[in-house]
Amino acid sequence: MKGLLIVLSGPSGVGKGTVRKILMEDKSLNLAFSISMTTRKPRVGEVEGSDYFFVSKERFEEAIKNNELLEHATFVNNSYGTPKSYVEKLRNEGKNVLLEIETNGARSVMEQSINDPLFVSIFLLPPSFEELEKRIRGRRTEEESIVQERLGKAKKEIKLQNMYQYQVIDVTPEQAAVEISNIIKSKIKL
């Protein structure tokens, strides 16, 4: 049986990565995390085909031209994208494929998956904007200008929540993971 295609999105700092890690530990969900293609160089310890598919800028451009990507974006002069063939291979093996992507990429995947009954889109929200700001500032990893940029982007992204099938408020990562797990399990049973 073909697996689900699950998009998990939300503003920066909301806790997508933490929730994803909890979900991936639940073997009953039969999840596979999608590996992205990127033009950036591998960091120390990163493994080809496990962390990313590392490709040249030319190969990435070719993938865009040949419509091989579900979505793609460029950050700091490096391109990232989700290879369709890899996602479909996993789904055809019965895996439920989880994409943790930003809202622009999510929109692209939604447009391509509109007629797929096995597609699920979930938007992760903070309990309040003040809490989101607290989480972003709590990282203490970025200059104030970057914090302000993230907060401005988050305000815009939160306005897009209604384009997703489900909205989940991340009061705690554990609670959000339970809610998302229940959504996935309800779709698996269809």
C-alpha cells in the first residue's frame, strides 16, 4: 500500500525539528524523513544520501528544468530541494514520507498534490506570538537584526495557516507530536 505524503510547516522557532524527532521515534507511524538535494558542500560528519544529496549547481538547475523537484528554494547562495523520485520511491515502499519545509516549499508541494488522497498538510503554531519570540530569543544564537527578520517572516507565515488541512498548537513538543501522530494514524486508516 502506498504511503502518505506529509508536509509539516510552521514559522521559524516554533519547534518543527523537535516535534519531527519525536514523531520519527514512533515506529507505528512508519515514517521516513525526506532527504533534500543541495548545492552546498557537505559539513564535517554529513553523509551523502543520508543527510543530503550533494549535487553541483548545474545538476540542481537540470533538476529544476526537468521538473524533478517537489519544491526548491535558495538560502545564502545554496539551493535546496525535495527530489520527487526519492519521495515516490519511499511512498511506493509503503513509507509515510515526512517533509519538514517552509511555507513557500509547502505551497509548491500542495499545488502538485492537490488530487492526492494520501497527502496531509499540517501547520505548527506557537501558543502565542510572544511565546514564539521567547523561543527564538532563547536560542541566543543570532544577532538582533536576524531575530527581527525571523519575527517579521513568522508574522507573514502564521497568516498562511489556513491553507493547510490541519493546524496544531505546539504548547509542548510532546503534546504537538501526539496530535500530529493522531492525524497521521487517522489518515493511515482511510
